[in-house]
Amino acid sequence: MAYMLLDCDSNFNGPARSEIFMVWQQVMLYFLIRIRMTEIQIVEKLVDSLKLKNGLKLKLYDGSRKLAGDRWLVTFIARIEIPVKKFWRPKTQSSEISLQEIRRQVNDTVIFEKKMERHFIDKKEKDDIFIRLKDSFLNSGMNYLSNPEFPEKFIMKKYKELSQKRKWYQS
């Protein structure tokens, strides 16, 4: 519609014309992205759920998808939801930051996610590759994720990241 408006009135020039054209481009891009996202359905299948020593629950997902022919993108996803209210203790690491301030920046839940991918894997090998990715993550990451200090330190890390982003956008 905006495109027809631009073509119909050749006397319509200047900044208003370029603004309408930019809005038109954004609208078209939005619809192209929406159409593309409906074509590519990313499905994560819950494979395992583990209770960690620090009280968190580690969920393991298979996000693999077919690329072309018999080739696959093998994706292993590990995710932990950390409830801020349960794990934030202001008296320990950063007593100057209150629970309300943390929740204002990061909301009520902070999500840890680790994604490991291997591209263009043969269909016959995809299950073995996924198991290797899963085992590799579990062997190297369980001590780190099970540490009693992990939830609070990860919350603080996310808080600092979001604080920096907000400062950057405000300036």
C-alpha cells in the first residue's frame, strides 16, 4: 500500500517519502521472516532431565534437524532454569545489590543454555554424534554446574551483562 502511494504521487519527495519507504521495507522484511520461520520448525525433544547437587534441574534436549538429503544438523542443548528468588543471597558476594534490583534486571528466572552443533552429518551417524556431544558435555560440565556457588554467580553474570547493555542503549 505504501509502495503504491509512492508511485502514484511523483511530486511526493523529501524525508517523508524515504521514511515511508523505510517503513515499507521493514514491514516486508517482517512478513518474510515470519513466513521463513513457519517453514523452518525447530523442534527440541527432551532427552533427559538430571537433578544436580545444588538443587537445580539440568534438562538435555535434542534439537537436530534434517538439512538436505540424508544430511543432518545434529544439535545438543543443555538448559537450566535458575529461579532468582530461590538462589540469590545478597549477604554473600554482592551485598549492595538487592533481590528487587536483580529481579528488575533479569526477571524471576535466569536461563543457562549450552548448545553444541555438528553440521552436515550423515543420517547413519547422527545418533552416535549426538551421544558423543551429550557425553562430552556431561563429562566436562557436571562439576561446574553442580557447584553450590554456580546459581548465584551465574545470576550475577547475567545481571552484569544486562546492566552493561542497558547502559549502552541509554547512552
